Amino acid sequence: MPIEINWQLLMPELIITLTLLIVLVFDLFDSISKAILGWMTIVGAGIALWVSIQMHQAGTVGTQFNDMFKVDNFSLFFNIIFLVSTILVALISMSYLSRDDRKQGPYYLLILLATLGMMLMAAGNELIIVFLGLELMSLSLYVLAGYFRDNPASSEAGMKYLLLGAFASAFFLYGIALIYGGAGTTNVPAIAEAITAPNKSPLLLAGMFLLIVGFGFKVAIVPFHQWAPDVYEGAPTTIAAFISAGPKAAGFAAFLRIFMEALPSLQVEWSSVVIVLAMLTMTVGNVIAIAQTSIKRMLAYSSIAHAGYVLIGLAAANNDGISSAMLYLLVYCVMNIGAFGAVILAKTEDGESLMISDYAGLGLRKPLLAMFMTIMLLSLAGFPPTAGFVGKFYVFKSAVQAGHIWLVIVGAINTAISAFYYLRVVVTMYMREPEEELSFTAYPSTLVVGLVLAAIGVLLIGILPSLMLTPAQNSVF
Amino acid sequence: MLIDYLPILLLGLFAVLFAGINLALTHILGPKRPNRVKLSVYESGVRPVGDARQRFTIRFDLVAMLFIIFDIEVVFLYPWAVVFKKFSETSGLFILIEMLVFIGILLLGYIYAWKKGGLTWD
């Protein structure tokens, strides 16, 4: 029995694996400056990104390893989202970590491992592979969330994330087991074939709901969102940016693939659940975000609300819905990492500025920082001509086409609610005077580069939506 | 269709009843003459000292993790060795190299753990 492996299909994953090993080897030598590890991560992820874009444009399709691993435009588009997030996070991390040299090696290793896990999730054509990727990603993130061991808040975040995440993984695995019991296979297309029969076994339905619970935890959908604010607040700010971006996109990648490709015949059952979850997620996330005084908690609730907007795309359950959800995830990752990056940039000599009131008067004292923050927040709120507007517009449009008018109305009301708390930060920055004079640290150049890239991305997609919309539309499986 | 599972249900019921009835019977019928030796944790063992809730160093955790990683490596070698013959004629060299890559990556991890002080006790 000859074994044939099409190495070309696996290129992005192999490049990330290789980068990971190189970073690991270089971390062994104490004589080398650890700052180089961050650059290696960026270069490796950059090459993988370039390869993914090339493969996406060429429309590469194929499966590997007995149909377990599927490369198509869908997985490649998500690869692009993950790798862009990884690069941006590595850029904003460099100055954040430079205080402690010893911590740099494992940090980039874990980021790369998590990225590899996400790529496996997006390309998983088998529930087991999706679970494997999910665990690879989650385990790395648990460690990263508790990365500052000396800081009690960080340890708490890591512990909470570990306990709740492990719990969610168990739900997910149980769902897989029940679906295997109902369909007799864990292969995604084979499941779809197995359950075309009109009688829907309760095993399948139970498995499907457990999968929703598992994914709900991972992408922080209400009512499974409780971990998110605590973890985002306690984790290092760069890691909060990372957790809120890539892993959420990865969760949705597997969510979309499994529900649209493996369980389309149960759509009647799951779409109503998804609609209710989307409404709940948007409303709870946005309303609670209003009450927050800590900027990291506010961004955490805002990221919960954004998961709700993405769910609208899934609820629409048509090609437009999927492509708009993908576009939304890309846009969301860039603007959210940008917003967290601006929080890191607002560091004073006393430490990070974590309360919203700390941002008073920054508009005149720190114009560059205030500009970045304003762009990101306007984009998160969905103002034209930023990418956030484009993302919301297409998601809502797809839902209208699918006939979910009420869902869109709830979404629009929520957008209005969200504008309040995003703009409140902008108002604080430009129209309030600070209570005390703060001495700021100098801008780290890598962080500014990361923010400039994010800002360019947000404005470019906002002005030329077709730049990313067309690739997203070509990526529907 | 569900009726097919009836034997399993009966088997389960029988097992529960058999065990339950026997336990109940010994409880009711058996004579009870307890003394201190009989009530100790291990009747013919060492006399117990303190309870089991003792703190021990976190370093065991690291050793346990390293053990599991290399233990699983060895376990993974067995199925590989079993199927090796089946593939040896067409792509033996390929899967040999695959395994070497796998072991190489683990070796790298071992060196990493060693260099980072994962194997030193103090």
C-alpha cells in the first residue's frame, strides 16, 4: 500500500511547524538575544501567510490523510485570518515582553502552537481532527493566559480558563461521541450522507446541542461567556488580544464547517437555536459592556457581542451568510487586536492604563495613540468608512436575504447601543481633562508598526470592501 | 429496533440484582464481632500514620508530564512497528523517516526540557 502525501497542500502548516522548531532550537542558546525569536515568529507566519494567499488565489483543493484533513479556500481564508492575527499579536508583544528576556522563548512557541491548532481546526474534515486542533490551541492558550505567574490576576485567569475550557472540551467530545453514535462516522461529509434519512435520531440532536455548547464556550457565546471578561482582564494584554481574535475565528471556522457541511439536514433544529443565541449574545454583551469601567473588561464584553454578529451569518445559513461571517471575522480580528494594541500603547510609568477614566485628555497629550484608539473603536462600533461597517453591513444583508428580519433589527439596535460605550472612550480621550498629569513611556516602534498595519487594514477594507469580500465569497465550501 | 437491546437491559438488571441481593444477604445474615484490628484500614498491613492529605512538591508534576510524553512516544512505536511490514515493500523508507522525524522532534523537546532545567531537582 503506497502512501502518497501531497506536501504542497500542507505547506502553511508545515511552515508554521518548522518555524516552531526553529524558535525552540534558538531558545536553547542563551547567548542569542531573545528579541530575535519574535522576528522569527513574524517571518515564519509571514511566509505561511504568503503561501496561503497564493494557494487561495490558485484555488487549491484537496484532502489528505484518509480524508481527515481538507484544504480548500475556506480553510485557506481562515489560515489568512489566523496568520494575520499571529503577526499582529507578535508585533504588539515584542515591546510588552522585552522587560523579561527569559519569558520570550516559550511565549512565541506557545503562540505558534496555538496558531497551528487553529489551522488544524479550520482544515479539519473529521471531528477528531477538529478536536485535536481545538485542544492544541486551548492548551497553549491556558498557559499563555497564566503567563505572568507572579501576577495573581494572570494566574487566576489561567486557572479559570483551564477549568472552564476543559469542561467545554468535555462537552464537545461528548457531542462528537453522540454524533458518532447517531451517524456511525466522524468524517464531516460522511455524516451529512448518513443523516439524510428523514428520521432524526435523538442521539444526533443531543450531539448537535452538545457541540453548540462546546463551541459556545470556546467562542464566548452567551450564556457560555462567563469566563471571557475575567480571562481577558487577568491575562497579559497581548494575550487578551490574541485570545479574542484567532481562537474565536478558529472556533467559528469549525462551527461553520461542521454545521453547514456535516449537519445541513438538521438545519431546522439548529438555526432556531443559533438565532436565539445570536440575539442573546449581542444584547447581553453590549448591555453589560456599558457598565464596565475597565477598558479590558469593556473590550471583553464587546468581543462577546461581536461573536453574536458573526452568529447572524451562521443563522442566515446561505452562501452569503458564510462569506459575510468570514469577512466579519477577519475584520474583527484586525480591529480588536488594534484596540488591545492601543491599550498597550497607553502605558504610563505607573503601569498599564486599564481604567477608562485613565484615558481622559489623551487626545491632546498623545494624539497618535488617541487616533489609533479612535479608529479601532469607530470600527468596532461599525462606523463608515471603517472595516467594521463593511463587516456588519454584509452580515445584516445576508440575514435579510435569508428572511431573518427580526434578527437584523435586534442587531441594528445593538449596534446603536454599542456606539454608546465605544464613543464614551473617544469622548473621554478628547473632551475630558485628566485628573493628574501622567508621565508616559516612549512609544515602542514595533508596537506602532503593528498599530499602523492594523489601522491601514481597517481603513482599506472599509474603503475598498471588495478587496476582501471577493476572496471571502470565493471561499465558501 | 430498540427491542434488540433488551438482552443488555436484562443482563444489567440481573447484574445489579445479583450483586445487590448478595450484599444485602451478607449484611443481614452475617454475624458481626468487630474489634480494633478488624476495623483498621488494612487488616494485616502497616498501622496507618496520619491521613493521605499531605502536601508534596510541585516538581513531581513536571516529572510526571515528562514521563507521560516519553511513555506515549514508546506506546506509539508499537502500532507503527506492527504496520511497518505491511508498508515496507512500497514505502518502508518513507515511514521509517517519518518515525525518525517524530522521534527527532521529541528528542528536541527532551533537550529543551533538559536545558531549561526541567530535569534538575533543585
